Amino acid sequence: MSIQLFIVLAYVFILFAISWYAKRKAAKGASDYLFAGRQMGTLLVAVNVAGLAVGAASTVGVAENAFTQGMAAGWYNAAWAAGAVVMGLVAAGKYRELDATTIPELFERYYDRRGRIISVIGLIIIQLVITSLQYLAGGAILASMLPDYFTMKTGMMMSAVVFIGITLIGGLWSSGMSNILSVALIYAGILYATFATVQEVGGVSAIAAKLPAGTDWFGPLGGLGLATIIGWFVVMVTQSITAQGPVQIACGARDAGVAKRGFVWGALIIFPVGFLCALLGLAAKVTYPNVAPTMALPQIIMNLDPVAAGVTLAALWAADVSTACTLLLGAGTLFAQDIYKRFVKPDLSDAEYLRVSRRTILALGGLTLALAFQAVGILKTLLIGLSLTTAFTVVFLFTVFAPGLCRKSSAFYTTVAGILALVAWTFVPALGVFVHPIYFEWLVCLTVFLLVPVFDRQPAGSLAEALTSN
């Protein structure tokens, strides 16, 4: 058995051991499984936020982008950190005070049933797209680290087994406790890999000297452009407020203060990782110029000694584990809470609710694996999918800060407009004038939300009613 395989198997064993320990906390009921009994402290909130953010896109995806665009790819993680800060200061405490569990649930309390239905469809699509990308990155990591044991396809399948298994066993408790290990491993692995690789290549100046001419590889914008980087910040701030992953973590906090502090501390953990991975991507560019960009980070790390390579690549895989678990849990919550319990069996018992949640996670895990086999371009695909959260964020912000402009149908029409806008941007070439779909999404969603009061005179419910409504 190779050293790298032994390290990966040891890491998997530890993760499942933590999950089985967490199962005792999660076995009391659906709330304990899905929301950690709403008892997570600042540390668990922070590592869950960091674990959600530092996944495929923030490591393998950033290195992939840096391979072609330069150090500016690291701004992706900075954008995620900015989103976490905004979520912490603006929305996390609100979610905890509202005692909501999902955005669709809040939309029905405040708006109408149509708003709940359309929003849950959109949010589940987002969760499935992002989760599928974690399998893609996981497969790339295992295939490069252990080519004698895994192909890209079998690596993705192995990743799916671990991601789904850990989530099924311990829920959000399992994710939180595992993330303490995973985040520590990510930092140890990435820091060592960056130091060792840069030293091996001859230093940052040597990397700069060997890079092809024509791109400002170490410039603040690189080959990306200001509009693209601003777009990342808009996307990440937008999704941080209303994507189910961050909402689920905020709802699992002990109280509003813990939710706020946890997101801010999580942002500090997220920020540096992107620039470290971007530097590794540039090192791969000069060392393996013909490697596929998606394989840039795994390939450069395999240049380290076997123990260091095994630990570091296990750290990258840990990043995927930490993200995928929260995403799968969020997707399961959306279906079980906002579709099955709300429309199929409203009198669902707590024990049945727990069973339905687990079965949903298993089914959606298989579906996302199938989607992963069709995915290409980790960062690009993820950012397009996350743009769909614009409609939910627009509605949420008006709900909290400008309720006088909210009407009963605002959530429904704004969400429909957001979905159609993304479809139009994808298939109508003329809309390519917008560098990123997030700009078009904000324009369309804001316009539609502000136009709804022209034809709908019925005001939405009050925030006080939303707090007490079921």
C-alpha cells in the first residue's frame, strides 16, 4: 500500500469515527440532525462557514483559474470572505431570531405559497449544481494522487461515498465536528505545500520569470479584468445571504450573537487560502505547462515527498468533504421541509421527518454524482449557478429593510424573473454584453421587484407576523 493511500484511508476512518460520535447528538430528532439542535457555538459556526467556503472552487478551482489568469484568481476566496462578513453583520442574526429553517419557509410566512414553491425549486437546483462540483474536484484529487487505484470517474465515486456517508450518519453535528479537523488539515497542508513548492521552483521571482509573456500574472487583475472580479464579490455577497448552506449554519447557531461572530471569524479563516492556491497554480503553470488546468493543483502537490503529498492532497480532499456535507444537508432540508412536509404529509412525525431527510440526502447524493460526470470548469459553473440566488437576496433585503415596498406576489415574480434571466443569459448571445450573469440578474430582479407594486396592491405580511407564523 502506498503512503498516500494509507493517509487517505486514515483520514476517511477518522471522519467516519467523528460522524459516529456525532450521531449520538443527531439521533434525538430532525432538529438535532439538520440544525445541530440550534446549539452550535462560535467555533463550530466559524469552521462550518470556512468548511462550506473552502471547497472545490476555493482550492482546485482557484488553482485552475490561476493557471490561465494569474494570482488574481485568489480574489475568489476574498469575495467569499466578504460575503461571510456581510452575512454575519446583516443577516445571520436575523435568521436566528426569525427561527426559520429555510428561505422558502420564510417566503411563505411573509409572502405566499407560490413564493415558497418557486424558491425551493431554485434553491435545490443551486444546491445540486454546487454539490456536483465537489465530486468533480474530489475525483481530480484522488486520480492524481493515486493513479494506480483511481481514475477520474472512480475517484468521483469514492468521493460521493464519503460525502454522502458522513452526512447521512451525523448531519450538521457531523459536519461541524469534522470541519474542525478538516479546516486544520487544509491550512497545514496548503501552507506546507506552498512553502515547499515555491522553494523547489526557486522562489516567487523564479516563477514570475518562467511564466509566458502577455499576461500580468502577479497583477491585481491578472487576465480577469475588474468587472469579473467585482462580479465575484457581488455573487458571493449575494449567495452568502440566501443560499441554503449559510442559512442552515446560521439557523444552527446557539443565538443571534453566536451566528454573527461565527460568520465573521469564518471570513478570517477563508481569506488567505485562495491566494495560496493561486500561487500553487502558477507554480504548476511553469512546472507542468501542458497539464489540464483542473489537475494543476493536484499535480504540483504530487511533486512533494510522499508523506507531504499525501497529507496535502488529503487536505484538499478534506476541503471537498467539508463543503459537500453542508450542501447535501441543505438540499435534503429543502426537500424534506419545503416540499414533503409542507405539501405531501403536513402531519409528518419527527421520526418520519428524520427518515425522509436521510433518504432525500441519499437520493440527491446519487443525482449530484450523475450531474458531476457532465460538469466542466469548476469555478465558472459554480459562479453561474450561484447567480440564481440574486432573486432570493433581493427579496430578503427588501423584506428586512424596506417592507413597505413588499407585496404578496413579490417573492414569486422576482424569483421567476431571476430564473428566466439566467436562462436568457445562457442562450441569448447578445446578453454577453454583461461580463457576468450576476449583473444581469441584479438588474432584472431589482426592476421586477420594484414593478410588482404597480399591479399588486396587497401588502406582504408584517415581520412580526413572519416571526410568529407557522
